[in-house]
Amino acid sequence: MPDTPDIKTLILQNARKRFEAEGFSRVSVDDLAADLGMSKKTFYKHVASKDALLDEVIGDILDEVGSNVRTLLSGEGTFIERLDRWMGFLAQQISHLSKLLILDLQRRRPDVWARIQKFRKERILEFMGKIIAEGIREGHIRSNVHPELVVSAFIGTIEAVINPEILAEQSYSAKDAIRGIMDLFFLGMLTEEASRDLRTRQSTSSQQ
């Protein structure tokens, strides 16, 4: 018998909301079923297990991010406008998962965490490599910048800083950390004129 899309969608949406806010291990099947006013028996008609549900939730999140990245890659606007949009998007997406969920994944589902890390690397490599090459070609990024070196250093910095145990000891949020890292990398690569344009755009955006 085919699954009922509406019920399955509700289960996925609710699970995503709960997992992102509270982590994976702290949310039980009883909790998820009760949220939707259904019995565990009905719940299991649509989901094989909580682990299987997590796999689907993460899959949906990665599909959504991938779609948004492709939209950014083909987006209109000046180089600085698209760079600023991507920086904001990346900061939002990388900091989207809560510390509790990240710790749960690292400890209980390292396979899922590895899947997320692999996806992040691929998307960052895809977009950042292209935007750096474009910036050099159009004269916004200094010509002596080595794209592959910058991207590798950027990914390594992100992985080192966006760690729940490290963030727990700091006063800044994951989003603040990401934005700060991107400012350090990109403002250091841009020409003086492009750097000035980006700072102006960021200042205007923060006041709106």
C-alpha cells in the first residue's frame, strides 16, 4: 500500500523541527507521535524507525541546501552582491544545526555526520572555487590568490571552529564565527575597491 504523502510530510516536518531544536537522542518516537496526535502504531506505518527518520530528515535538508546553492550560482546581480548573498547563506546554513544535534550526530550517528561534512565540502568547493575564479577574472580579487589553497584553508578553518565543544567555551555563536571567518578570508582577497563595496553593502544590510 503506498504511503500517504500528507502524513509522511507532517512527520518529517515535525521531526526536523524537534531534532534541530533538541537534538536526536532527546526526542522519542512517543514524543513525535504525540505531537501529531497519532499512535506509535500509526507512526510506524509511515516510518521504519527513528534512525530511518533521521536519515530522511537529513536528506531533505541537504537537498534543500543543494537547491539553494544552485540558485545562488545562477543568480543575477554584481559580483559583490552575489558574494554577499552567498556569505549570508553559508553562515545561516552552517550554523543551522543546533549544538545538541551536532553532538548527537557525532556521538551516535557518525555516518550521518560524515555525510553532512562531505556535502558541505563539496558545495563549498563548488561555489567558492567558482566565485574566486570569477572574482579574479573580473578584477575584484587579487590575481595572486590561489583558489585551491584558499578553499582548502577555508574548509579546514570552518571544521576547526564549528565544533560544539569549542563553541560552548566561547561567547560568539556559530553564525558569528562563520561570518567572521568569511570576512577574514574574503576581505583579505578582494581588491581595495571591492573590499570597500562589500563593507558598504554589509553595513547597509545590517541597518535594514
